[in-house]
Amino acid sequence: MPGGYRAVMPRVRTVFLSDIHLGTRACQAGQLLDFLREYPADQTYLIGDIIDFWAMSRSICWTPAQNTVVQKLLRRARHGERVVFIPGNHDEALRDYCDTVFGDIQVVAEWVHETADGKRYLLIHGDQFDQVTRHHRWVAILGDKSYELLVRLNHWLSWIRRKLGIAGYWSLAGYAKRKVKTALNFIFDFEASAVHHARERGLDGVICGHIHWATIRKVDGLDYINCGDWVDSCTAIVEHADGRLELVAWGMRSRVPALAAPVSETAEV
């Protein structure tokens, strides 16, 4: 725009983030910083796998941008924004500190969030609904390493695409998920389990992360919302002042229609 002016998005009521995986080479901290600058909010929920202790036990990659992400979240909390951290399986060590406060950031096992229009959602990371993570940890760790390899390959493929002048974002990991039937079956089983848990609690739906598959959709009449991740797809959920929920696909600089959109109940990235 003329004069270098950049429009800033209006303040939103709530930002929901998951699966940032700080401490890894694959973490898209720069993209996340850009997103946070564009989306000031009244409250921010960090829904698990914010810090990747699993990967850091093998090797640590902590960049200046990742450090700035932590500083920015702490600054938001200090300035009066509610920041709530719900640990996931990759930062499960922090579950020992639930119901405590670190630098004005609340740490809790789960949270029930009420939107401006009165809907109540369970906020939970989601590894509780993953039978592999719960009962076959070694398989989960193997899968984590395989996913990390796909993300690294995607980095080089993206570099090649830029050199060849090919526009647009393409995810190798996302492509693999869409093509592998067992992965899709796992995702749908995960969604059904998450929604069943929310229904038992008498809630309107669930907002979670864990599987790196961002979506806003109806499952068995309830709202199933997944934040996605900041490793591969760079996605987040935002709540507007009127309670509408929207999936922002920041990696593609696009916005996905909210649940209230009249054309379709389903929106996926």
C-alpha cells in the first residue's frame, strides 16, 4: 500500500492457538509473530504442544523469533489480556503445574470457554482422545519423528518451488494425511471421540489441537473445532466480538468461513 501503510485487523475477542512446537526447527515462529501482530485480542488460549519437550530431548533449536513469541505472550498477559495455557502431550511435564500462574499466564488442565453469543466450548489439547498416544507411546514417538522428517522435506520442497517461481503454499505432510486412508480414519475417530466427550459435559462443542488438522465443522450436531498448528499449516481460530468463530489459515494468508456462514457447515484446511 502507498507509503508502506499496512492495515491492522480489528481487535478480536479471543485467539485460540495450539501446536506451536517451540524448541524445534520446524516451528514457524516468524509466521506466528506476524499473526499475533495482526490479531490483538482480549484473551488468548494456548491449547497444548506450545513447547515441544519431546523434540528438545533429542535436539534443541531455539531461535530469536521463538524467544520473541514467548516474550509477546508474556507481554499480552502483563498488559491485562487473559492468557490461559492448557498443556498437551509434547509439553505434558507442565501438567504437574496446573492451577498455577507463571508470569500472569494461567496453567490449567482444561477450560470451558463461553463465547459472546452464549455457546460453551470445552478447550482441551486432545491427546486424551488419541488411543495411540495414550496406550502405545513408542508408536506416537515414532510417528512424531516421521512427521518431523516430512516437515523438514517440505522446507526444501518449498525452497525449490520458490526458486522455480511456483506460487502458493503446498504441504507435504498435509498431502500425506489426505492420501493415507488410515490417517483419515484416525482423524475421524478422533473427532467423534472429542465431540462425544463434549456432549457428555453438556457443552456446545470442543476446541482442541493435537492432530495438526485445522477445521471448523459440525460432528453429530455439535461444533468440532481444531486449531491446527504452527509447524505445517500455520492456522488459528479467532472469536469475533459477536461470538462468531473463524479459522484463519495464516500460512496461505486466507480466512475460512465461520460456523455461522449460511452456505456450508464445514470448512477445512
